[in-house]
Amino acid sequence: MITKRIIPCLDVKNGRVVKGVNFEGLKDVSSPVELAKYYSACGADELVFYDITASAEGRDLFTDILCETASNVFIPLTVGGGIHSLADFDRVLKCGADKVSVNSGAIEHPELIAEAAKRYGDQCVVLSADIKRVDGVFRVFAKGGRVNTGMDAIEWLKRGVASGAGEIVVNSMDTDGVKHGFDLELLAAVCEAVSVPVIASGGAGCIEDFITLFTALPKVDAGLAASIFHFGEVRIMDLKQEMNRKGIPARV
Amino acid sequence: MIAILDYGVGNLFSLKSSFAVIGAEAIVTGAADDLRSADKIILPGVGAFEDAAKKLKKSGLDQVLIAEAGKGKPLLGICLGMQLLFERSYEYGEHEGLGLIPGVIRPIADVIPKDYKIPHIGWNALQLARPEAPIFKYTKDGDYVYFVHSYYAADCDASVIAKTEYGAPLTAAAACGNVYGCQFHPEKSGVAGLNILRAFCETEA
């Protein structure tokens, strides 16, 4: 039986992990390579590296650490942040990324999804969207959630899947950072609309939030989170054992 | 020395790295002579069957693979590389494979329930049909490995060494003498995957 995936997301700036982390046995808490190894050993099913670097030098550092990570960690790696062109896809895929996540880049150039899917296969293209309710309608936001595009989120995701996106990351800005659980209403609407795997992001505060997610919405394939894993509030193995106890398949 | 065949299909960075961590010497090569001098061959691949089969044929590497496998050299196909080992595929038409393992490649949509997502993406458990298979020397029934595929090997019961359950039993790994295939990605399947690569490295010609 296919298992539900648990995915830690690491924000990387100038080659270092941004959010503070403190684990026993981890020497360099801001080394993406060390942290990736740690998570892989702890049972993470996949890792997302999100590049929040602005400078060209930072970009080079990012690809260096990506190569080093892919040489040491043998679980799927998704890379996002600063992906605006096929050249960006190429740059990170050559360094060992398995999937590439597009967000603002796809909003600016919607044809990027189809072009990348044609060249690298649907399975390689992840469409990530920052979504927030505006007057009761789900809208897509660009530029890290700063700009309301005015686009209907469900229509945007359907269009992305029709163009070749192989997976969808749904990041709810309404629940993100609140730690009161995932945005079940939004996720239910997305699962209803698309047939590709859906990764839930935004709002996880405790193990129970993941149990609620996968129980209420069996069509959700994966749960993604950052700070609760980084700060040790939720340990991935504890989470997965609890999932199995509740009848939710997880790889332990 | 292990030759990882580079015929312009897919990304071989992780595959090469995974042999490095298990201490096996591996090269990425598109040269026929390297395949001939290698102890073992890896046939990787992602993407469409037709395109990959054409690339192998155009370069003449298909005949080299068939000849080397015929001499008893261990050959491991991964993902699309596994599918290419079979007789033919029905992915967008009908296309000829290498014919090293009896069987054909069909859409998983033919056998899985309608409400299951395609592709089959994620970690799924191996059900070992032939636990004694050499590449499973370090593998336990129930080990999880990472799959990404929309087609599967069918009509190959005699060669199936492991299945996985996705609403229907799907071929996860096959073997025919010295020719092996994994539908999943051992280079992306953590320790369980590295164990399979290690066991392949230890197989005898």
C-alpha cells in the first residue's frame, strides 16, 4: 500500500538553512547537507529545499550545497525558489534535484509548466501555490505571498495540471504559521479539482494535525512542514508511528 | 567496474553518487567499449519508452546490451530502463524493447481502480515473490522503496521477483538469469535502495 509522505521543507539563504534548528547530535545546525542527512535518517520521505537567496553568488552556493546533498542523501529532493525558466530547471536538475517546484515563475510565464513537463516529464514538475481567501474566494498570491494575482486558485491549479504539473503543493496563507491545523476546506476543494498528488502545506502545529489531515482527506498524499520539524516540536518518527497506529500508512 | 549507461535519458547524478557511498567503482558512459569492459551494467531511464528505445537503437547500444547480457554479464535496468528490458511496450502505440525478459509493458490504468492516482508516486512496500533472488540478499519483505511510474511489466509471471500493491499487484522487480529490473528507484529509496544496489554489485557473472 502506498504510504502518505512526510516532507520537511528547508529554507536556504546563501547556502545556509535559515530557520534555527537545534538537534542532539547535529554539529552544524545551519548546514543544509547535515540537516538533510539528519532528516533522511529520521524517516523523512522526501526533502524540499527552498532557495530564498536573491544574489547570483547565493545561487552558486545553493547549487553547490545541492550537489553535496544529493551525493549523500538518497531520498527524493525537490527544489524550489527562483525557478523562472528552463535554464533554472536545468541548473538544479544537474545537481541532483529530482523535482522542481515552480510558483511565481509559473504565474509570470504559465507556458513554463508545459515546456518543463515536455522536456523533463510531468513527474518532475511541481506546481506550488500560495493561496489565501479574499472575500470568500480562494486567490493565488505571487512573490512569496506579497501580491494578489486576482486569479481563482482552483482554476489556476486545474490549468497547471492540464499543462503537465505532476504534483501540487497547496500552501494556505490563512493557516500558515498559525499552527492550528491544515486548511482542510481549501485542500478538499483542490483534491476535488485535480487528479495528481496533492501535498498539504501550512498550519501543522502537532502530530494530531497530520492525523486529522489524512483522516479527513484521504486523497491528500503528503504533508509538508518546516518549523515544527526544525524546532523538534514534532519528531518525524513519532508522527509516523502515530499515523500507523491510526491506520494511516506511513513508512517506518 | 560498473558502467552506468548514459544515452541522453534522465539524470544520473544520484545513481553515480549512490554507488560511491556503497564503495563501488562506477562510471557514467555512453561508449560501447566501456559496456564491454565493465563487470556490470546499469540501464537507467526516465521519460517515454518510445524516445528511449529509439535513442538506444540509433546509437547501436541496444545490440551491445543484448550481446553483453548474452555473455552472462549482470545487467540492471531501473524504472524506464527496466521496462526497456522487456519485449515491447504499449505506451502510446506499440514499441519494441530489448527482449531480454519475456513480458510486455502496459498502462497501470488497465489494472488499478479508477479512483487511484496516476502516476503511482511515492514509497510503497516490496512483496518479495522470490526472496532468494541475488539482488534481495539484503532486502526484507515489506521494505519500502520509491516509485514513480504510469506503466508496469505484465505477462511476466515467471520473471517477477517482487510485487507492490497499488489497488492491484504491480511488478516491482523482475529477473531473468543475469538480467535484473527494478521498477522503483533504488538510488532514491534510502537504505533499502542502497541495499539492493549493494547486492547487485555482489552478483556473479
